[in-house]
Amino acid sequence: MNNDLLKLDKVETHIGQYHILQGVSFEVKKGEVTVLLGRNGAGKTTTLRTIMGLKPASKGSVTFKGEAIQSLPTYTIAKKGIGYVPEDQGIFAGLTVEENMRVAIQKDDEETAKRMDWILHLFPDLKRFWKKPGGLLSGGQKQMLSIARAYVNENELLLIDEPSKGLAPIVVEKVMDSIIQMKDQTTIVLVEQNFMMASTIGDQFYIIDDGRTVSHGSMKQLKENEEMKRKYLGIA
Amino acid sequence: MDLIINLALNGLATGMLIFLLAAGLTLIFGLMDVLNFAHGGLFAWGAYSGLWIYSQTGSFIIGIIGAILTGFLLGIITEKWIIKPVYGNHVQQILITLGLMLVLSEMLKVIWGPNQITASPPDYLKGSWELGGVIIIKYRVFIILVGFVIFAGVQFLLKKTKIGLVVRAGVMNKEMVQALGINIQRVFMFVFMIGAGMAALGGVLLGPYSGVIHAGMGMEFAILAFIVVVIGGMGNFKGSVLAAILVGLSGSFMAYYVPDLSLAVNMLLMAIVLIIRPQGLFGAKG
């Protein structure tokens, strides 16, 4: 039986006149953390935005649970069970933490309440600043809120874009721990520049270079392949 | 004192009428990033349709409800077939909505004729009260009350309901709202419909207040509404009510004390605000 939750096949995406993705293909297995790696500007963020339908693919296919989703509007894709944590966190700055969570909640049922309890237990800061506007949170707290918002619905897949970006090392550790805890409950596609974080969390990796997937394998293989790390990730 | 109170009530009533027009305009701009120059046309259609229904049924309340429903209907049609194809393109929005404004005004002449139509309040809103020697005109108080009720209602909608929460979130980050599984297009239509309904309500209330309505009234009031939106801060609902009251009061007092400046005062007010605080009195720095 095919265990692929998400599959991208030769996906191409244009932004205006620029041909950003020129052939991205990868498969995400249920229950795993797939990490997309690559240099700045390689097309990792655009790949996530294309999956979400925010920058629709001009060619190729995106399949989620066996269904082609590349032509669907963003809100339908999200409702199918994909949560998105964007690079800029996408916090509604003028809304309180509570209101940010309320906007995200799709079903007002017991399961959602349970997930809310779990995520607030994981990120107690959110509970502490429940009535505080999202715009006044620290960078780390914003990241936690963004992850909590994506997690609170019963999403089968989370797309998380550079959660460590701009955060202090101690906060990065906290965010990393939280993603590790979520691993047991959901499948994750992670875009991450921080190799330490990526290699700790990830099960498999894909390297994107100049808008194309150029390599993939298990994270264990990548850790041992110094040449690949140097060539595509700039890690000496 | 009698004079001051009457000028203030007059200014407040005018301010509330402008608010009904400006509130929709500012919400539509804030959420949808659309400059709707046809909004005044919806105001005029509210006046004509509402007063026509009033004349046919003899009930001012039914006339008001009819005007609001006309506004809702025109709002849905405008958003779905006129505005939707030009989202994200301000130049096209300005051209197409200005064109629509002209079409809406001309259509009024085709249906109801080119002449002004007189209007008066229902008997129960005619006349005045005398309180401590001060004459208070009933219809002005009625407009002020309706304005505050609508303001409170929209505030309740925005602050206490899920759809209001989504609208506020949409003003801040449309993309993220969609990524959370919400059909922003439906929210757009809802806001457009509410905005159009408020404009139409403003139009039907203006008729008996000014005594006459005419096909060009939409454009006249739309200019005031745009001034209010700029002063209050583009996209800021609370700012629109306070700016509308400010514009209404300044117009009323200046018309009495410095009549030569009464027409220029709103422009002057806008110019001062733009110099001191370009984002408007309540707008966020962009």
C-alpha cells in the first residue's frame, strides 16, 4: 500500500515573470518529518506556498492523500488537513493570542478542545499572554503561536517554514522540542536552514537547488555525506 | 446655548449620515484593498428605492428595510461582477467603480426621472421637542440614534462574533486567513453587502433630512465620505465614526459662523491631518 501522504511531481511555479520552481518532486511518508534543505533563494518557501495554493503550480501535480490539489483554492487545501506555519509566522498582530487561536479553530468539538489543552501545555507562554495582542509577543512566542494555530485543528500534515529563523538559541531549542513532541501525532514538512535542528528532527531530506530537487535520502545519510553538505548547504 | 445645541445636533446628524457611507467604504478598503468610487451610487439608490417604497406603502420603516435590502442586493452584484475581476489593480478599480457610479446615477434618472424628488419624515418624526427652552428637531435625533445603533451593532459584529473576528484578521493578513481554511471570498462579499446596506440606509435617511433627493447626491456625499476615511485612517472602522462626527460638526459650526469657509473646511481638515499624521487620526503606520 502506498504510504505517501503528499506527493509533488515535477512541480513548476512562476511568480510574475520569474520561473521559481523548475521541477520539484518529492514524497512525504505518513508519520515522518521530511526536511527541505537548500541555500537561500533555492525555492523552499515557494514550494510550501505552492502546496498551500498561495502560489499555484503552473505545471506538474501536487497530490495529498491521493487527490490532486494543485488547482484547489488555498482554503480548501487547508480544510483537507494541511496546517501552515509561514516563514513570517503570519500572526494577526492586532488580535489577542486567544483571538488568533479562535480564528484558526475549524471545529468547536471535544477533539479540538483536547488539542488546544495539549498545545497550551506545550507552550505555557501562550496561556500566560492569552489576552495580549499577537503583535506584542516576542519572536519566539509568535513562532509558538503560529505553530499552535496550525496544530489546533486535526491536520494530518503540517508545513513549517524556517521555525528557527531569527530566534535566540535557547528559543530554537524550545521550538525544536515542541516539533519533536508533535512528530508522534502528525506528519511534518519542515523547511530549515539550521542544519543542527533539521538533522535532529528530520527523518528524510530533499535538497532543492535552483528550483529543482537535486538529492534526497535519509537524514542519517546526509549527516555522513560531507561533500553534499558542502556543495548544497554551504556547511564545511 | 439653544444655537450651540442645535448646531451640534445638526452636525451630529450630518456626521452620522456620512458615517453610514464612510464605514462601508473604510471596511471595504481595509479588508479588500478596494477603492470603491461607486459607493455613493449605492447611497443614492438607497435613497430613491427606500423613499419610493415609503411612498407606495406609507410605512417609513418598510421604506428603510427596502433600502437596506436594495443596498445588500446591489452590493452583492457589484462585488461579484464588477469588483471581483479587478482585485489587486487600483487603477482598474478606480476606473470601473467611477464608471459604475455614473451608470448608477443615470439609471436613477431613467427609472425615477431627472428631477429632484421631495421627501419628508413620517408624521411621528416630524416637528420638535422643547427641552429647557431648547428646540430639538425630532428627525435629527432619530438619525443620530440610528447612527449610534448601527455603530454599536457593527462594533458588536466585529468584536464579538466569529465572522467579525475573521473580518478583523482579514484586514491584517488575508493570505493567512485563507491558509487557516477560511473562504475569504465569502467574507469579502459579506463585508461588501454590509457596507452597501449601510450606505443605502444613509441614503434613505438623508431624504427627509435634506427635504429633496437627486441623482447626483451620491457623488456629493461620496466625496465627504472619502475625506472621512482619510481623516479616520484608511480601513479603521472606529476612526470613520469619529472622523465623520468631526466633519459633520465642523461643517455645521463653520456654515453658521464662517459661511465663506464652510465648503473648504473639510478639505482643510483633511489637509491638516495629512500633514500631521499621514496615516489618518486612527490609522496604523504603514
